[in-house]
Amino acid sequence: MPSRPFFYIDGVSQADFAERQLIQIDKSGYTVALNRVALDSGSQHAAATERPALARLLRRMTRGDLLVVLRVSSLGCGARDVLNTLMQCRNGGLGVHCIELGRTDLARRPEPQAVVMLRAIVRMESAARSERSKAGLHAAQQNGQRTGRPASLSNGDQERVIHALENGGSVTEVSRRFSTSRQTIMRIRSAAAAGPV
């Protein structure tokens, strides 16, 4: 059975906007069937999961169908989001054409160069986020700020924990009494043995 093209247009806010987009799609060589067109009027910067018309369209499509969009941004709000949409389509056996990138099926294997580039961008963004996070953590430590999770027990409670342990309370009993984990009680005990709390 030949693939049926479905068309998705996002960011529709003016009455004639969708018509202009449909004319562009038609000029690109696709025969537009209006019953296979989905329009989203929300922000073009919304995540793919926040585009209800796109979600409905993808549910209507069956294996072998083709999703046609004008721009890469129609598939998501960033490189990772676009990749997620492409993988969802690939897993469902759908093809994806983006007119601004030509008639290459972006969901096929082996991955076309555009998708390889998207993956490289996602890796680069992830590495940059990690570096920024490490730099922020290092700067906070240099300024004497406490990092990590806040203590689950106040200093006063920690002193009471030590007192309870010194008076023969078991780790399990004390953890129940203070509504915390056994590991927290053991850490407090270890810190007390190493020096003042």
C-alpha cells in the first residue's frame, strides 16, 4: 500500500497563515488532502508533547504513512525534542519529510546527515550543561556555600541523635524516633566519632 502523506502546521495564529503554509507545501510537490492536515495554534517554541494537534495526527497515522512538515522546528522545541519526535515516528514505522531539508526521510535507517548533526548538537548541549553545572558547584564551594542536599535533621536534632545512641539506643530505634533513615543516623554517628558535630 503506498504511503499516505499527513501534514502538520504549527504556530497558526492568523486566518491566512495556514493557507500560505499549505500553498508552500503544494509548491514543494505534495498533494495536500485537507482531511490529513493538522494545525496547532500554540507557540512554535512548545515541546512536541504540548502540541495537541501533532499528538492526534501521530495517533491517526499507521505504519508506512508519511509526516510532512515545513520546518524542523515543527517537530519540537529543541534538538533533543526533535530527535524524540523522529524516534517516535521511526518506532511507529512512519516516514518524516521536512521541506526545508528536502525529501529525505528523517526517520529512516541509516540516519541521514541532518539527524546525525542533530545528535551531535544534543551531545554538545549536554556536555555544555554539565560543564556549567560543575563550574557553578565549584564556584559555590569556593565561596564557602554548602552544596548538595540539605541535612534532613537540624544541628539540635543531630545532637539529640548522638545522645540517644550514647544512651544505648539502636540505630533502628533512633531512626524511627526521628523519622529518618538508618543511613542518616549512621552518618551522624560516624561524623560524631570523627569530631564535633
